Amino acid sequence: MGVTVRFFAALKEQMGCEGATVEIGEFATVADIWLSASGGKAMPSNLLMALNMEYCSANETVSEGDEVAFFPPVTGG
């Protein structure tokens, strides 16, 4: 079992998928999950992220079975 990763909006197109499952070690952060799921791409500075449907920072610790979501900032008008 691992961590479920979901990509939304333009990130889904950039990554070529809606998400993935990432295996984690004993200690992992949301930033670690991004690196693994993105194939080592640099994390965009304006990236929004959520851990188990709650906004979080890249330093948040992730546990087995969690869901991490990444999405670009939303603009409105």
C-alpha cells in the first residue's frame, strides 16, 4: 500500500495522467511525494496541495494510505 496522488486541471495534462500510487518509506513529506509522482520535476512555486482533502504545505508529513492532491492556483473573474 502507498499514497494516492491526484493531479487536477492543467497538471493532469502536464503529467499525462489523473494520478498515481506512490510507495513511501518510513518518513515522507508532500514534497517527497511530488518528486516521486512527477518523475523528479521541480515543484512549481505557486502549486497548491492538499493532504486528505485539507490544504497543506510541502513540509507536511505523509502516512501510508493518505491521499495527496496537487493543483494549480485557481483564478476567477
